Amino acid sequence: MSRKAYSECPASRRWWRTIGSAVICTGVVMLAAACAADPPRTLEQQQSDMKAMQEYYSRLKSERDYYYPHVTIRVENGVAHLGGYVWNDQALYHAKEVASTVPGITSVVDNLELDVDGLR
């Protein structure tokens, strides 16, 4: 098709733009999916994460000043994800502090909630 014929055919241009957009969108989606996938954890990393979780729960159970029945932890590749809720600010900060001192935990993601109405 000559250049003149291409420029005179708007349907052809729309078709090529549609194909080009589809190709670009597909590439972006594939790139995003590849970047989002974490590499699988090794057996040693899984064991280290499990040991860190157990140590965290052990430290919370032995705590005499605060009560932590509704705090959860998930450790993945050394990153501790705290969840659940506590009843005061001091307990919230202390739960994060305890997690940051456990061997095998490199960082803490805090998703704890403060439930001041929990004490009834």
C-alpha cells in the first residue's frame, strides 16, 4: 500500500493503532507480573522465618505488662507482618519493638490496630 493510500484509509490507521496499543498493554502487564513475583523461599529461609515467628509469640506470651491474645505475625524472607489489635498505644509500640529485636527479623510491617473499646 502506498503512503497516499494508507493516509486515505482511516480504518487501516485505526486498526494499526489498536494492534499497537494491545501489544504495548500486553507488554506492560507481563512486565508488571514479572516484577511483582517474589522468588521462592529456600528451605533455610522458611525455617528461619518459622523460628522467628515462634520466638515472637514466645516473647509476647512471657510479657507481664501487656496482653497480646489478638496479635498475629507472619514472617516472609525476614520481614515481619504484624496484624490484629491491641488496647493501648504502649502495647502497640511495644509489640513492634519486640518484633524488631527477634533474631531473623530484618524489618517490621505494622498492620496492628488500636481497639480502645476492647476492654469492657
